[in-house]
Amino acid sequence: MASQRKLPFWADAILLPGLNLLAAFLVSGLVIWGLGEDPFEALSLMIDGAFGFEEGVGYSLYYATNFVFTGLAVSVAYHAGLFNIGGEGQAMLGGLGLTLAVFLIGDASPVFAVLLAIVGAATFGAAWAFVPAYLQAKRGSHVVITTIMFNFIASALLAYLLVGPLQRPGGQMPESADFPDGASLMHLQDLFEVIGFSYESGPLNLSALIALLCAFAVWFMLWRSRFGYELRVVGQNHDAARFAGISVTRMTVIAMMISGALAGMMGLNELLGEQHRLLGNFTLGYGFVGIAVAFMGRNHPVGIVLAAMLFGALYQGGAELAFEMPNIQRDYIVLIQGLVILFAGAMEHLFRDPVEALFRRVGQRRAA
Amino acid sequence: MKKLFGRFGAIVGLAFAGFAAVGAADFKPVLLYDIGGKFDKSFNEAAYVGAHRFEEETGNGFKDFEPNSETQYEQALKRFARRKADLIVAVGVGYSVAVRNVAADFPNVKFTVIDAIIDLPNVQSITFKENEGSFLVGMIAAMKTESRTIGFLGGMDIPLIRRFERGYRQGAEYVRGDLTFIENYVGTTPSAWNDPIKAAEMARSQYARGADIIFSAAGPSGLGSIQAAKDTGNLAIGVDSNQNHVAPGVVLTSMLKRVDLAVYKAMKAAQDGHWSAGHNVMGLAEGGVDFALDEHNAALITAEMKAKLDDARAKIVAGEIVVGDVEGSNVGH
């Protein structure tokens, strides 16, 4: 924490992520150049694919919505001093809760089913996070280990249900039957049409707004409520928290459950917004990328929304690239995204230390 | 670690096309592969070979895309349909629901789907009688085995793959009645197609239990089974594409499923204007399935075996031998 003080806010929030991104693109550029393609053309294809046309923007924001949910999930736990790597599993269970809610009352009342689905997604996600949280708080089993193992359990559970009781009748793939008509979140282009202007159809749906609401709620909770203050105290120092009369056990469990609920709501975007059925591995690693999003966004909701948009654009632009340049196969796109995550997350100190030294020197010179 | 990384980038790479105006001169079909990926030396590669042949013969290029997960099926189909692709060919049973959803939304776009049956006026469904081809390779296995134990290794445990097993077993039993069968399936989710490590483990265990020939109907996972055969000095039977060249002398034969032919024909027909929706079945009689015989396995298949196979083939085509099927292999949606 103290090391962050050495840098002015703008350098920490903008300069460093910018440098990390630049380094990642530089290395990716070298890879693309090595493959015999023009790196600048590739970059322009990516940017154009992500922002160049209405549909592309829609897809970028659609992916970004997933990252906002999982990024917020990681950051809430992080502020309580917990590293929740279980976003993936919590999102799967959230999707399951959502699906059960929709099938339970979807035929009777689609609107009510959507509301119950939102509650179901959050509840199942929270419940899946509760077990590791409880084990951490009461038994000292490290939450990193338990949450990552819970991802595998969730994945196996979902696969079992989707080739068993929940499988689409007559189907061969691990997927559920279609949600009943009307039990879905409105697409934003339909909403735009209601208020009078047209937008190319795409997957972007109401859950993008729900994600923004969640971001605001997380900000309010963490920095404007007594509860959030307590949560952050627990994250900074257990002893101080205990001394101040805060129950570390209770805060650990609650923080993890909020985290799980946020991750669980990712299904709103993927399932209720777009797919309209439960798929075996709809989470696609969003839970893991949420970690990188949270760190790149400096664990602040505004930063997370921005970082999520960056990753959303990267996914969408990468997709465009995979298509337009046949030499660049899907695995290289994974490589480029991996490099961004590597530089933004794991190798953050590569630039932090030199930049800090630079600022110190400049500061000293100015003082002298 | 591999799993984590796979998930990490799973969404990556949805495909989009910037299609220009459509004209007969620049007919541009789209080919969407299944999870295994383009160069899997099996099912998807067969599709690529077909499209490639179309490109070479007509000079018209094609666009293709490899999804990383089943969530991408629908997204990819929609992207291409929105951009008015001339023909979208989707290979793999996984595409069934996705093609149904997207084709209903885009009635003016033509879709060809392989291994699934979609009853819509703009969808052409092509399925194969895999059991007939499997019957022939089952005969080869039965004639070749010395341990009187033969194995079957399926990819994803679904009725479609059970159909391979059914034909294989029936073909083997047609030759001799004293055989022991061992069968395994790599998994129950689409990732089972792409897990050669696990497939190799299972194949090794089958060889250890006495099998000397294993037929794997597992897409790219089957390469693990061929590797295991090579390592243990046994024989393997490839699937979909001609895999004899993967390990000459080790691959006894391959059960050909002519996805290449289906893809080529669909593209060619669409270009020439006589593409039609509906359901086509490709069996032995239509040249849709067969066993592979080339310079890599010529030494393994004797003239006597060949004669018996030709005889059985004629009987199947004539309807004298009816190869059993598995219910639900190609379900309509």
C-alpha cells in the first residue's frame, strides 16, 4: 500500500496500465511479425473490429459486461484481503440457479421469472462462495486453494446435470432445453427502438445496465458505507479490525458471499441475455480473466469498468483478427490476450519500480 | 494448467467476415469447424479438405472459423448470417440447436449442417451411416486380431458415437463369434474430442487388458490412441479422414466418413444454383463411408481379406446385410 503513495494518482491509474499494455502489444507485434503478417495491419484490424462499426461495439460491450461482473467479484473479496479465484465456479452455479428459476416459473410468468432468475443467480453464486468462505473463516483452509478446487467441482456438477436431468430432450450436447418464451433480458437495440433510435442488432442486453448498477453499488458499499469501511479494515489488518470490534469471521464470510453473488450474476448476460439456455461451459474463463480486470482496474469500480471494456475490446478485436488473417490461428489470439494479462497482472512491477524511481528523481530535483 | 489456459482464451476468436456484395463471380461460402479444430487429422480436417478442393477447382475462396467452445457456435453463425454469407456449412452434431436458432432468424441465408437434422426450409442436413463403414472396419479388426480381443474408444458418449460402436461390433461378429470387446468413452462433454492424453491412457489400458486392435471414433483424441498403439506395438484404426499416414504400419485402416465429399458437394451445388434444403443420408451405397486402403496399410490387408470385405460391402449395399443403428443418433430439432 505504501508503495502506491509514491506515485501521483494519474501515473498509477493511467500511465502504468498504458505502459503494460504497450509492452504486451509490442511482444504480440513481434509474434505476429514472426508469423509473417504485418503487426500494424493486425492492430488496426483489432481496433476496427472492436470499435469500427456498431455491431462490433455491441460485441465489445457485451464481453465487457461479463468482465465487469467477474472483475467486481474479485475486487470485493480483495478489499477484504481475500483472493477469490473461484469466480468461474461461482458463475457456473449462478447460471444453474438462474436456469432453475426460469424453468420453475417461466411458463407461468416470464417477467417474474426474470426477476427470480436474477435473485437465483446471485443466491447460487453466493452459496457456492459460502463454503470456501466458511472454511477460511472457521478452519483456516486457504481460500485460494478451496475456491480453485470448487471451480472443478462446479464444472463437474454442471456437466453431470447437463448430460443427465437437465439435458435437452433428444439432445446430444451438454445443454438444457430452451428457456420459455419471454423469459429473457431485453436486447438493448430493442430498448433503443422503444425510445426512438435504431442500432444494429447485437448481443448487448439489459444486463450491461445491471452490471453498471452493480459497479455503482459496490463503490457505494465500499467507500460510502460503514459496512464497507469495516470490510476494508479487515482487508488491511485483521488485528486492527478485531481490536476495533469488527468480527473478522463474519466479514470474511459476507465479503466472499457478495463476491460470489457478483460472479454468479455473469450468467445474466450470457444465458438470460443471449443464449437462452444453459450451456456446459458458458463461463469460458471469464471468471479467471476477472482477476486481471480487477487488478488492471486497481480494484476500483470505475477502473474495473474501464479495464473490462479494454478486455471486451480485446476479445472482440481478437476475434476479428482470427478471421481476417488466416495465418493467425485461434491459439495466437489466446497468446496475445495472455500477454496482456501477463504484463498487466503478473509483471506489473516491471514498470512500476522504474517509473517510481523516475518520479522520485524528478521530485528530488524539483525540491532542490 | 492446460485446462486453465484453454478456458482463459476460450472465447477468443469469434469469426467475422467483411463480405462484399454477393455475386456469382465471387461466391464465398463459409465453413465452421467443430471443437477439435481445423487440422485435427480427422473430422474437421476432412471438412477443410472438401472446402479446399472446392477452392482449387472453382477458384473461389472460402472463409472458415474454428470455435473454441460450444458457446461460440451460435455467435459465429449469427455473425456470418448477418453479413449475408452465400452458404454457411457447419460441421458437427454440436451445431444442431445453434443452426436451428440462427436459420430461423435468417430465412434468406442457406445453411448446410453435417451430422444433425434441422427441419427448416433454408437448411440442408447431411448425415452419414457411420454404422455401415464401422461394420467394415469391424470385419478387418476381427480378421486381423490374434488375441481375439478388440477395443473401441469413443470420444463423447452420445448416441452418434454409439452408432460407430454398434456397426463395429456387428461387423466383427459377422466374421467370428468368439471375440471379446472392450470399450471406453473419453468423456461426456465436447472437450472429450480434444483430449488425446486421456485417450492415450485409455487405449494403453485396453492394450494392457489384451486388446491388440483399437478403433477410436474420437476425432483428434484418437491421435492419442494411435500413439498408444505405436508405443505398445499394437494396431489402431483411424476415423473420419484417412489416418493411415499418421503412423504407417500401425494404423490398420481408417473408417472414412466422407465429410470432405459432403462439404464439397454442398458448396459446389450452392454455387451452381441447385443447392436444395432437406435431408441427405450418405451411406456405403452413396460413397459416404468406407474403409481406407492405401500404400501405408497395403501390407496389412491381404487379398483374401479384401475379397471378404468387397463381398460384405456388396451385401450391405444390396440390403442383404442390415447394419443395426442406435436410436437418437441424428435427432431432428
